[in-house]
Amino acid sequence: MNKNDFYNLHADVCKTISNPNRQAILDMMRSGEITVTELVKKTGISQANLSQHLSILRSKGVVNTRRDGNNIYYSISNMKIIQAYDLISEVLQESFQSKHDTVVEAMEGNS
């Protein structure tokens, strides 16, 4: 695999998890397996829409499935995806805090 192929795959995974609904779905899976019914209740996403998102996540290898009777359980295929999500969240929080601190300092300087 050459660098361009790798970058294309990387971008594809990033696009897959960049959707806010898919982020909510993955966040609900961070503690383990979950069924579609539970995901509908916890996310508020309609079952039809949720099924589309899960299909995309599954086709890109982001989530795994396991059938038990009538239930299909979904789980994250690699918990490093959650680590990446958490790192981006930390960067955003630090950025927002830095901007907030700058605004406060500017306001205090104008007083």
C-alpha cells in the first residue's frame, strides 16, 4: 500500500466517524455491546436512520455485530477509535477554554 492509498483510507474512516449521529452511536457503545433498540432509546435517532448509520459503520469496519436470538448486538471493533474521539474532545475543550480565557482577559483589560 502506498502513502496515497493509506491517506485515502484514513480520510474514509475519518469521514465515516465525522457524522454527529455516528459519534453519538459510538459514544453509546463505549461501555460495551448494545442493541438497536437500546441505541434508539439512548440516542433518539429513528430506527430507520440508525440502521443506515450502523450499516455504514459496519461496512467501514468501525463496528462489529453479534447475533443472539432475535437481537443483534453492536460493538466497537477497536477501542482506539474511542481513544481518538476522546483526544479530539480534549483538544476542543482546551481550545474553547483558551478562547474563553482570552476573552475574559480582554474584558478585564477594558474595565
